[in-house]
Amino acid sequence: MSEHASAQRSTKGQATPELQTSTTETAASGTLDARQLSTARIMQMQRTMGNRAVQHMVQRMGTVSPIVQRAGGLSSTASVQQGSAPVKTPAEERKESMDAERDAKVTPLVNTAFTDIRAKLEAALKTYLTSDSKAATIRQSVKDKVIAEIEASMGATGTAEQRADALKFAKDGAEGIMQAKLTSYAGELTVSQFAEEKKRDLTAEANKAYDLVTPSLNESAFTKQKSKAAKDAEKLLATRSKILIANALATSKTAIVTKFASTASGGAGGFDRIDVGTTGTAELTNRIGLENELVDKTVVKTEKDATGNDRNVYDMENIYRTTLHQPMKQAVLLKLGVGRGEFRRSKELNEFRDKLKTAAREKVNQQIEAEITRSQSPASAGGGTSGTSPSPALTAAMNSPMKAEYMKMATKAIAYKDSKQLVDEVMATEADAIIEALTPKNDTITALTNIGKSAAYEVARKSGSTREQIRAAGVKAATAQAEKLLKEKKDLAVLEARKVTKGTKAVGTTAATRPDPAKTQQVIADIQDNDKTKKMAKTVITKSVEAPDLNSGFAKIGKLIDISTPNPGDSSSLEFELKIPVASAAGGGHAYFLFGFGGEAEREAEDLTVNSQLTFGAGFTTFGFDANARFGLFLEGKGKDTDSVMNLLSYGLYREMATISSAAAGHFWGKGGRSGDSKLVEAEKWAMMVEEQHLVDESEINVGGLAKLAMEANVGVAEFSAEVAFKRLSKYNKEIIEKKGKDATGARMLTATERLANGKSAIGKGELNTTVEAGTEIEIGFGKDKVAFGLEGSITKTRNEAGEWILKELGLELSATIPSQFGEEGGDFTNYVSKIVTAAIGGGKNVSALLKKAFSSEVEADKGKRTAGTVLDAGSDALFTGNYFDDIGTSFAEKIQGDETVNDTMRSWLPGQDDSASSIETVNKIGLSNALKLGVAFKKEYEGWDQPGNWEISIEASQVKSLEVDAEIVKVAVEKAKRLGKLEFAKGKTTKYEGLGFAGGGQDRPAPTTTP
């Protein structure tokens, strides 16, 4: 119900309090000015008080004509006095009051609503732009723009890699800049989409809450009306705000879509420019400043460059080599056949490599022939016209045809194997080319370096980073990239290698391919390169001279001989026996198997003689008695020096083996047939070289079978030993070789192939000699002194051309040895003669020999070792002459002791002895002694009994130092003898003498003159 209806009801009934108050106020106010009553005020009063009440009030004013008519309004005749304002009715006044209230309330409400709308719209737009998934493309577009602006801000400062590294980390700030820009844009869009003009709309909407209200003249009701109008205005504004926000948000989003939509030309919409400040430039400045602190600060290794100068290898290059290049090259080389055994390669690959190796061998063999032939020419010997000197390894072969022939053979044999190095080297070059094409070294190292720097910068830009941390980050990143490249490129590289060796397989519709013939010929041409093959030829020639072969073991023994037998008149021997018991007999005897090895060396001024024997046999031992029989191989060589003798010993073994099994001889002394000749021809060429180089002058070699019977007996008052040996030896010397090694005409030496025309060497067994040797020694005690007397004899026979056995040589030697043995009590005579005088004279000879070597101008290859041997021998002499070594020597001799028994049966055979049982004594089994040996020897040569030749008689004194260890099963004896003095009488020669290292005489006697 309206306020107007309520007022009407009040006038028809009783007066309301408001009306009473109003009437009273009007009546009491005799001074009411009619000018205060405007038309609107009167109409309002009519609605609230009624027409009659208002008319009555106006009439009472007395100053105006009745102006109120029924139905609330001025009569048509009513007028105000001239010069007076219209009188407002109470209703009008209420209306004005309500309008004033409206204006006072609506304006702040509108302002608040406007601000709230903008805030909410801006918040909604910010949320939409910065986090709504529907605006993700917009954010990415803005972020891309930010990144582009950051990149553009760097300009051309620094390198592209530095800018890329800086941009990588400057991008971290792009998100924040993008968010800030979109937030700013949300505010700008809010202002543009909801401008100040929107307040009029809000004001009109809020005014509705007041304009639709008829103000009550009742103050209480009017107050309520104002309060309610204010709340209604708020509600209207709230409702309108939601609508406006929704509309504005929709139109804003439309504007956003329009702004960020792609242009018709395809360009991206959005912001024309975004201010990124120093985000990029500051990062770039930091990156440039750290440029020299990121990678390659550590030297991994130092190597020689092509010019021989030191070159440092740093991390990035090392990663390229070890992580990428080497594994990829290994895979490629395996596909090319390098590093894979023949059985692991395919048939096609083996055929391909065989073709390459054959080409390499052919060319290298040609170079070997040319190099050795050139070394023999007079021109090259003196420097020649070729401009190069021959290899030092070829100097000895210049005037030695057999040496040159052997070197050709030996070198080709080595080249057979080593030539594949040329193949492997060319394959390695091919592998490098394949890898270089797929991963160029310089570019790849640069790329790894840039990746390493980028990763290292990520650490280096942080405060507190250490150099180790920076390096580790760079190395890790570069290694990961190298591993990635290896995974990507290795199969491609292997495929390229396959194209070279055997073509490709059919894949899908792609047909299989065969190797490119032109590529194969190019590879062969690379292998047969003149410079490469010539270098290889020179290398294998040197290698053939220095390479160890069957003689290397003899050469090592030769070094020991130079030390143990350093001076003329010196000799040394070694004997080793292994007795293996196999059966025992009643009474304490037992049988044994016997293995023995012995060697002896004797040096003279002109030559060195070395012999060795290897025997097997069996024996029997019982109380004080031992007897055995043995069979084996005997080998003896005489040459000018140790090297010659060792080669001759090997030569003798070859000749002996060749008569037994030519295949075995070819296997051990040949080169495996790798030189192009058969194994046996290779071995014979080696033998011919030895004949030419070492079987000269008085040099000779004897080799053959040996049979020996030996016995030892202790009869108490004496110790007795005897030995008989039978030797069937083949003798080789210069004369025999020249006789058997020529063709039928005798004018030309046979070649190796011609010698073996019948499957056996024409040299055969050389000259066959049979030698019988016998010897005995008896040691007798004279109080505390002992003397060993010895007798040795030998006879040698040979077959003449008629096949008859004829006498060749007779020999006889008598000796007496006075030993001084540590651990055993000796007489004064023994100590003085054997221990002091002999050692002093021996030391004097050593000093003399050292002085002669020091002032000698002769160049000796073994001079150093022989000097060392002389010094050692002189040192032992010095120890023997003094008493301070006695305790040490005695203590050493007593380390091993055992029982010694006497053969009483044999003792009873001696005059004045009975067969009573002798006591068992404990004796030293280590014998360390220094002895004086005196000897007389006779030797005579024959060409048959009726054709005696030269004879020789000698008297000499020697110092003999020996060490013998008898451990029952194993027995080892070492002896070193040094001649102290000698007189020699020979047919047709003057007396020869020697003492303390000085010698003279021995010249040929002048032929007697006859007078006519």
C-alpha cells in the first residue's frame, strides 16, 4: 500500500500524530512565509495532510489568496503576491530532502561500486591473463616476446655462444617480466573497458532506489524510507555491478583475443614492445667475464706434435678422443678387419684383407731387395749418388753375400707378418677419414667446448663455485654430448666401412651392393706407397738384425761366459746332476736314474772354446762306491769371440737336427716359410750366413753323440775316480764346408736351394770323428795336506776319402792339484801354497789384465762384461789371501753336512790294509776351495799312423777356485780356473811363455839354410 493511501485514511478517521503536530506547528507559526511553499511542497503536503488541511493552513497565513484547490493543487485563480516565491508544500520539501539524501548517498555508493567493479574486473583479467589455461597461448606468446626482447637487447655483443648461454639463464626472468606485463595490461584494459563514464549508468541505477519512493512527511517513516532506499540502491548497484563486470569481462576477453590474434599477413599480434631492462645485458656481461674460466683449464696429458714439440691436450679434446673418436674408430676398424682374428672375420673380409696383405708384401719385398742390394754397392758404401747412406744394420752385409742373402730372407720373413701393419695403418687412415666425414674433429671439439662452457657457466655463475666444480660440470656435459654423438654416428660409420670391404646388404627395396673396385685399388695404392713401403723395409731390416731367435738363449749364456771367463788362460765350468732313486738293494745300496748337464768354457788369446753336454743314464751306489753309465749329446764350438761361438753352437745343433729330421730343423731354424722360400731353405740360408761370418780361420764346431762310464770310490786312505767316454762327432770348419759346399766342378759354391736338392743338405754330417777319452784321479792325504793326482788321455780317429779310419790326434795330460778347502783343517804347506800364494799371483794377473784393458785401443763388444768379470775374480782373490774370510767360508761350507762311508772291500785290496769296518764320518757337503794345479800336457796330430804332424808339449800352473754342493739327489759343481804361468814347446816354433798376463814367443822358427 502506498504512502499516499495511508495519509488519506488518516484524514477520514482521526488525526494522526504527524497531522496533529503539523497543524499545531502551522497554527503556532503566525509568521509562516507563503514564499516557502512551492508547488511541489504544497502537493506533498496535500498527499500527507489532505486538501482541506492544507487549504485552511494557507488561508490562515492571511497574506496570500487561497491557492490550494481540492485534489491537491493550485486553483486556476490563485496567485502569489507580486515579488514573492512560490510556497513549497511539505511533500515538495520531503521530495527535495529525499533527493538531497539520494545525492548524498548515491555518489559515494557509485564511487565505491565503480572502484570495486574495476578492481574485480582487473583481478579477473589478471587471473585470466596470468593463470587461466585458456590464455596459455597468450602467456606463451608474451613470454616469447619477452625472450625475443631480451635477446634483442644483447645486440651483437660477445659471441653467438656467449649470447646463447646468457639468454639461457636470462630466460629465467622472462616469466616474471611476462607476468608483470600482463598484470599491467589487465589494469590498462580495465581502465579502457570500464571508463569514468560508466559512473552515470551506475548513478542512474542507484537513483532508482530513491526516485521510486514517495517521501513520507512523517520523520520516522521518512528516516526508514531513506535507510531502505540506501539499501535498495546498494542492491541495485550490486546487481548492476555483476552485470557490468560480466559484460566488461566478456568484452575485455574479446579485446584480448583480438589483440593477440595473428595478423592477416601471418605475423603475431600482441605487444609491440616489452621493456626487459638489463635482464639480458647483465647476464651477458657476466658470461663474457667468465669466458676464460669455464673449460680447458686442466692439462690431461702432454704429447709430441708432428714437429717434435710438446703439445698439451686439454679436457675437450681428450673427451673427443676417448669418448667419441676412439670407440667409433675401434668399431670401424673391427669392421675393416683390424683387431679381429681370421676365424672371426667373414669370408669376404678375409679375401679383401688377403688381397691387401699380398700387395703390401710384394711391394715391401721389392724394397728390401733394393735396399740390401744398394747397401752392397760401392757407391752407397761411401755415401753414393743416391743421397742416402745405408742403414747401420746393413754395414756388416756390404761385402758378405751370404749375410746379405740371409738378411733378405730373414727380413722378408719378418715383413710377411709386419707388412700387415701397412694394411692396418691404411685401414686406420680410412677409419679416420670415415669418422672425420661424420664428425669433423675441429667442429666437433668446438661443439663439445661450447656445450661444456654452457654447463660450466651454469655452475660458475653461482657464488662460491670452485674450479673443480666448474670443470666437472663442463666435462660431464661434453662427455654426455660425445656419448650421444657416438650413439648416433657409430652405426653410420660402420656402414661406411662395410661399403669398403664387402658392400652393403639388401634392405627393403634397396638392393645389396658390392665393394667399389676403384676404392679397393685406391686402398692398394695407398698400401704400396713408395715412401711407406721403403720405410717399412728399412724398419724390418733393422728388426731382422736385432730380433731374438733361437740364438738368443745362447747369447744370454755368452754374457755369463764373458763374465766367468774374461781373460786368456781362464776357464770355467758348470756341472749339474739329478739323481732319482728307483730301487734299493740289500746292504744299503740303491739304483738311480741320472740326468746331467755340463758346460765348459776356455779362453785363449786367439779364440774361445765352449762345450756342453746333455746326458741321461742310470747308476748304482753303495758304501763308498758309485758307478753310472750315461748317453747324450755333446756340442763343442771354437770361435774368435763369444758371439761367434754361440752362433756356431746353434749351427752345430742345426746340422745335427737336419740329419735326424729336416722338417724339425726347418721348423726351429727357418722363418716359417714366410720369406717366400720353404722353411728348410730359410734355415739353410741362415746356416750359410753363419758359415760365412763365423766359421772362419781356425773356428770349428763338433757335435754328436756321447757315451760315458764313470765311477768313484772312497777307500779311506784315498779317494779314487775314473771315467771313460766315447764320442762320435761331426766336425765342421771352413775347409770342410768349402769342400762339400761346391758344385761338381768345384768352381762355385752351391746356393741354399741347390744344397737341398735331394731333401738333405749337401754338407751332411761334415767330417766324422771318433774320440775316446779316459781319465783317472786319486786324492791322497799327506798328514793335513792333500794332493790329487790326475791322468787323462785321448785318441781321435777319422775316415779318409777312401772310407778308412785313420789316426787324427793323440793327447795326454798329467796333473797334480793341491786344494785349500774351507771347513777342513789343512797343513801349513797347503795354506801357504794354495791359499795365499796362488790367490796373490791370481790377483796379480787380474790387475795386469785390467791395466791392459784400460790402455788397449782395441774395440771389444764384450769389453764391459769381461772387465766386470775380471774385477769380480780379483775381489775373490783378495778375500782368499786374508784370514777374515776364513770364518765366513767355513760357516758357509758347514751349511750342508752328511755321512761319508768307506768301501772297506776295495780298501782291503790295498797293501797294508785289512777288511775291518770303517767308521762313518760326518763331512761337509758344500765344498768351497782354492787350489794350485800343476800340469804337463802332450798333444800330437796325425794324418794316419805313418803321417805324423805337429806336436806340442806344455807345462803350466793354474789357480782353481771351485764350489761343489752335494745334496744327495742334486749335485752342482762350479769351477773357475785361471792360468798363472805356462811354457809351451811346439814343432817348428820358438818356446812360448806366459805369466801374470804377459806372454811372448811362439813364433815360427826360420827354415834351416843349407850351404852348397
